[in-house]
Amino acid sequence: MTQVLLAIFQDNELGKLLAFKGGTSMLMFHGLTRFSTDLDFNLLDKEQTEKVYHRIRSILQRFGKIEDEAIKFYGAILVLNYGKGERMLKVEVSTRQYDNHYEVKNLMGTDIRIMTVCDMFAHKLCALGERITPRDVYDTWFFLQNRTEINSNIVRLRTGKSVSDYARQCAEIVKKTSPKTLMQGLGEVLTDNSSKNFVKRQLIEETASLLNLFAQYPLVANQKNTLRMQMLLENPDLIPMFESNDVDLSTVSENQLQCALNQGETLELYTRGGRLVKLVLGNV
């Protein structure tokens, strides 16, 4: 994974267009205490999706065979097969856009742009309430017990709720999770018995308790708003309009928002269900 990651960021084009995020970035740069099996990226320019897809594909072919691949609505996915008996590596490039922030870290002499930890915490908390997977529970516990600050703007954009309200909601969801279900998803990525015993006996209770404490005393990061977030804050009717039309706000680019607000252009966007809608933001 390290070799693939370095090869991607040593590519002059890809290094300008991608930002590293997710469990493996937490493992490599922030001490996440479980193994991670994927390489996840954000694409900074949605118009470059196909170009980035083909350049990554070319890099992966140096290391093995492409087992599966697709360009989907929210980005590209490629699965690398290293060979018989080896774990496959999934590389995913997301075109979703939120109020994300990035920083540059150095790995073995190569600069890697990564999502800030408070943004990753926000996305992980949002995911916890949407899909409840064992790794989401474990990672949320990791962020909470490390007293990680959170980007509240991301939580508000993705859920429509405050950090406190959403953390309480997630605490109730976690309480209903089965310890057996947790081990089915975490057993292969935890290497020592003490961690496995913790997951079986304490993870649910501790995570729910920490979420309720966080809801009462949230640690909110003081981050400068992106241009995208500033536009949304200055035009408070935008978010309800997108939500009422079932449009995922992450599919609307910063440029689309700016052009539509300045010139009253009509945006053709797809709803979460795949229906095409036309919205005139200049009339909001």
C-alpha cells in the first residue's frame, strides 16, 4: 500500500489533483490502532475524473492485475490483485464535495496531501449514523478517546443536524449493535488478542458513553470556512432547496454554485434516486 501511495503522489498530475483520506491515512499518519485495507482519495477537480482514473490504473498495473474497475456516479473504483493468496487492494477516488480541508505530510521523502483529522472525524461520525459498520464504530471510538476536534460544518451539511444532536443519535444506534457483528468486521484487522477482547466486551458501551459525553461537550475545530461553505452560509435558502428536491449537496461543485448564484444559471442535477431536476439558484 505504501508503494502504491508513493507512486500516486510522485506522479506530477495526480499529486495536484488528489487528497488522501480514510482509514489507511489514519493508520499511516495518526496512529489508528487497526489495520486498514483500502486507499481512499478525494478528487479536487471533478472534471478530471477520467484522466485520474486512467493514470491510477496505469500505476496499479505495475504492481499486479486489475481485478475489477468502474467509474461510478460518485467517482472511480479500482481493485488491484497482487497475486494468489494476497489480499486485494481497493483504490477509491471520490468526487463528493463538502467543506473539506487538507494539509501536507511527508512520507519517505514524498509530499502527501491528506484530509485534516477533524474533517475525517466529521465524515466518520456521519457515516456511523448512515450505515453502522464495525469499522465505523471502532474508528469513532478512536477519535473520541483521543479527544479529536470535529468540523461541525461537515456534519451540518451531511446530516442537517448539529454535532450534539447527531452524536446523541449515533449513541443510540451504537447501543443496539451486536458484539458478534463487530467481531465479524473487525477480527481480521485487529492483530492482538487484547484489542479483540476489548471489542467483544467494551467497545459498544465505551463508544456510546463517549458519544453522549461528546454531545454534551463537543470539541469543535476552529477552521476557516471554504468558499463553498461561505456561499452556503450567505445564501441560507440553498440547503433546504437542495434537500426538498432530494439533491445530494456533495454532487454540486463550488464552481456550479458560484456561476448559478452570480448569473442565475439553471443547474441540471440528479436526485439521490437518479431523477433529473432543474434548479435556478439565482432566483433563490
